[in-house]
Amino acid sequence: MQSTGSPTYHTSAEQKRHAQNVAKQQRLGMPKLRELLREKCRIRIINTRKNNVDGNRKIQLADLDNILRLELNELDEDLKLEEHIYEELLSDVNEWYALQEQHVEELFTELEADAIICPVCLKKPLQRLNYLYKCECGVQFEHAADESQLQQLIQQRINEHELSCTQALVFFIEALPASCRLFAICGSCDYCCSV
């Protein structure tokens, strides 16, 4: 007698693997369909990323372009301002040179042909009152020579010194007990004399 219970199947391991693969394919879908869906999804993600990045890049390029245009406009304005300032400075310098030349001309026209420039300050003329010579810089000394003789004596001392030394002579006033006298001295050689 045969029992009516559960039938006994004789399946091999290979048949079991095949059955599992078929069940898996039915559950997950066919391999070609799954790969096709995966590829379409990947392409859509890539395109979305690309559009977002390109959109941001376009926005960034537009912003960069606007910033560059603003900077160039500011640079143009700065260059115009700089050029204007340069022209003003140049006109100020030219005016200053003109005033200096005018001042020098006034100094020479103020000096008479026979006037002596003060050997101490080298700017103002010496004025003679009897035997006393005075300058606006505060220098005063006594000398018996007249103006032309005094100028010749000063030039003679300078020429004597230049024969042996290349440095300039310095003139100074020394107060002696009886009077103030004009002297010349050199800082580099031993030359010292009264005028």
C-alpha cells in the first residue's frame, strides 16, 4: 500500500540552483531589463548633475563678467582721476619753478652791480656804513676796504685756497676785543686767514 502523504521528489543540487535562479529572476526582474533601467537612471543622474553644474557655472561666469566690468569701470575712473591729479601736480611744479626763477631774478635785480653778497650766509647783500659792513642775516664786521676792494680780497682768498684744496671755504666772524673781523677757514685742510 502506498500512502497518500506527500510525494517524494528526487531533485539534484543543479536542479535546485536552477530553480533558485529562476525564482530570483522573477522576483528581481530580467537581467537585461534591470541593466537597462540601471543605465537609464545613471544617465539621468549624470545629466541632472551636468545641468546643475553648468547652470551654476553660467551663473558664476555671468557674475564674474559683471564684477570684471565694474572693476574695469572703476579702473578707468581711477586712471582719469590719477591723470587729473598728475596734471594738477605738474602745473603746481611748473608754477613753483616759475616762482623760483622769478625770486632768483628779483634777487639779482635787487643786487646792484657793485654790491657784495654776504660771504657768511651767501644770500643777502652786504651794506656798508663807514667801516662797518652789515647783512640782513645778522652778520656785521669792520673792514677798512671799500666794497670793490673787499670783493677782490674775498675772491683772492678763495683763489689762494683753491690752488691746494678742492673744498669750499667757510667764512665766519670772530669777535675780537676791539672789533669784529671776517675770517675764512677750510674744514679739510689747514687753511685759515683773515680777510
